[in-house]
Amino acid sequence: MAGKPIDISGRRYNRLTVIKIHSRHPERGVRWLCRCDCGNETTAWGWEIKKGKKKSCGCYGKEVRKSQKYNLKHGMRKTRFYEIWAAMKRRCTAVNNPLYKKYYIDKGIMFSPEWSKFENFKNDMYEDYLNHVKEYGEEDTTLDRIDGDKGYFKANCRWATRQEQSQNRKFTKEA
Ligand SMILES: [Zn+2]
């Protein structure tokens, strides 16, 4: 390793924010002290951070493994039904999306706490979903709120075709 290392302190890579040099190694270069988004501190080689080999203190990998296990369990990760559930959650939580913020978050549109768990959403909505799909097809089965001023919970949700949905909503389609 020749020359002066590039100072990457203060930069952010994935979940890691580089704080300062931790140590130097004659062949492997600089090891940096970093703070992870979760609050932990960790050290890593510069190349590891920059190439994304190391994205976090280890918490990210743990989360991925946990969700992989979870996906194996219910086996629906790649299904449209699962994506509808995930999109619903995004609409109510993604404050960085101006559209979601305006039409959902600022209006106080939320999903019921039970539905933060996929299993509960599935228990409440999957049977009707399958029935609707049978009749109208997957593409034309969207999650609709009966009262657009209210949030996502069982009594206020139904499956609707895109046409029904747009009649019910001045805004955009919700699936
Ligand atoms: Zn972490």
C-alpha cells in the first residue's frame, strides 16, 4: 500500500458512517472506525466499506438472515399478495416519498397495528383476495379502502378492480 490513504472520514457507505482512522496495516491499508446506523461502532478495512463487502456492524446481515428465514416460513415473499401488503406499509410510512407523505402520512392514513405482521394481514384478507383473483385476475385485484379518509384495517378494506378503485379515488391507484 503506497502513499497517503484517501480520507473517507465523515462519508457514509450503506449503514456505516466513517468516523476516523482506527489503525494502519502495511499491506492491507487503513482500518477505519465507523458508526453503524444501529448505534454500534465497528472497524473495517477501507476497501471492505467502499466495495460494500461490509455494510454494517453485522446487524444488516442478521436482519437479512432473519427475513430469509421468515420468507421460507410463509413462502410468499415473491407473491403479488405479499407485495400488496408491503406496498400498503410503504404508503403509510415512507415519509421521504412526497406523494405518500401528502396523500397518506399527512392525512393520518395508517394501517392497523395487527397488520404490521404479514400473517395477520393474510388471515384477514387472503381468502377474499383469492376469490377476487378468480373472478377478475391478479392484475385487477387491488386493495381498496372503503372510506378513503380512513386507514387500512379489516373493516375498511376490500378488494376492488382498478376501475372501481379509481371511481372511489380521485388520486392514484393503490395496488
Ligand atoms: Zn449495526
